Amino acid sequence: MVAELRAKTDAPMMECKKALTEADGNAERAEEILRVKLGNKAGKAASRVTAEGVIAAVVDGSTGAMVEVNCETDFVTKNDSFLAFSKGAAQLIARNAPADVAALSALPYTQDGFGPTLEDVRKGLIGKIGENMAIRRFERYADGGKLASYLHGTRIGVVVEYTGDEVAAKDVAMHVAAMKPAALSQADVPPALVDKERKIAAEKAAEDAATAVAAGKPAQSPEIVTKRVEGSVQKFLKEVSLLNQSFVKNDKQTVEQMLKEKATQVQRFTLYVVGEGIEKKVDDFAAEVAAQVAAAKSH
């Protein structure tokens, strides 16, 4: 558990051990404790997960789709049949607007002599390649806006819906892949994420205040502590909202300023990182894929 926490947070081994002890072995709580003690340094790598698979995307005019298809080993992510299956799934999503993975799996599709549905092809490829695979999630765009997509290898995918300049939109897609914003604007940041950050900031402020008192300094008023907490939350919101982030190609301006300069607006974006959110503590990744495959077979 210490090794896993260290891999996720980059925190020193002993700090990980102390945090796990304090958290009674709860890995998520231990991660929060490290954030309190070490600040953002411990959060930068927290999104690292061990999972394999690919992101595939297709854009055809104002219709587009992006899908994540998982497998068990990195070796299979380079398999031509697996890559063709992933691309085929993205094309089916763009053309047919399935409601969910089950609906997508039932669509007509043939490949490598397997069919007549995407699910039949998936099962056939599992037998052929000898490894579990599962369609995890997808997003479809068909609201009439312009679309720009960017794939960083096969592990990170971004689709941006915009009006205005195509080059600026492509730049935003690359920026999203690099900086991984949580939302378009501060108002769009998920409340659960804000609450978690506020809790961490409050614990950090309380710890700092206790350290100051122990060193003989006067106690801070509750108002000052509250201001510090809200200041930390506001800083966090700026860091994770796309429009407020410093633009990767020119850190002298924000993404919002760059877009204004190019007379361009971003309506929404989707960022997929392979394996994002799949935690090892839920057994392991192979078990999750196996569970998805079993669920798909039962449909």
C-alpha cells in the first residue's frame, strides 16, 4: 500500500507510511493527508492509474465521437485488429448515436471474419488475441458546432466544440491534452471536486495555525483562516478551469485571452485519458475489465 501511494503521489516513502497509519489504511484518506502536509506536490501525480487501452476519435463535419476501449496489456494496444475495432466503434458512435455501451455493442459491425454485431466482434477478438477487452465510455458530438480533435498517441484524446478559428481550436485541444483542465470555466468545476479541495485547504490552514501557536505566534482569527481557505479554493478553481489556465504556447496570456484575440469561442470539450479513474484498490485493472466483459456477455 505504501508503494502504491508513493506511485500515485510522488511523496517520500516515510510520509506515505505515516499517512497510511494515520488514515488506518484508507488509501484515499491517506492521499488527502499527504495533500494537507505536502500541498499540491502530492496531488500532481494522483491521477496516475495503471490501465491499458486506447482512445479513438473520429470527426466528420459537425459530427464526432471519442471512445475508450480497454485491454489488459500494453502489447495489445499496438495490435492492428484491436486498433481497427476501436476506430470502428468510434465511427459507429458518430453515425448511430447509441444511448450507452450496451446499445453500441448491439449495432451491426463485422471485422476479422466476426460479426454480425460489434459485441460479436469483441468476443471474437478476445478469442483471437487471447486477452479481455471492453468498451469503457464514449462521447458523441452532433450539435452543429465546429469540431477539433487531438490524439496524443493513443492514450490521451480531446474533442473541442467551437466557433471561430480552426487553428486556435486545435491549439486548445493540444492545451487540454497537456494541462488536463477539469472544466471549461470556474462555474463548471464539479461541486464534489470543489468540496474536496475546500476540505483539504481547511485542514492545511488548521495545521499551519496549530504550528504557528506551538511556535509562540499569536493565534489567527477564524475570519483570517476562512479567507485563507477561500483563497486556496479560488486558486484551485483558476488552475483547473480551461479558460483561466495559462496558455501552453504563450504563458503570458490565459486561454480565454488567446481565444478572444482569435475571435474564437469554445462551447465544450471532452478529455479522455486511458484508465483515468480506474483504481487498483478495486481489485485490479484486469479484474475490472473481466467484470465488464462478464457484464457484457450477460446482456
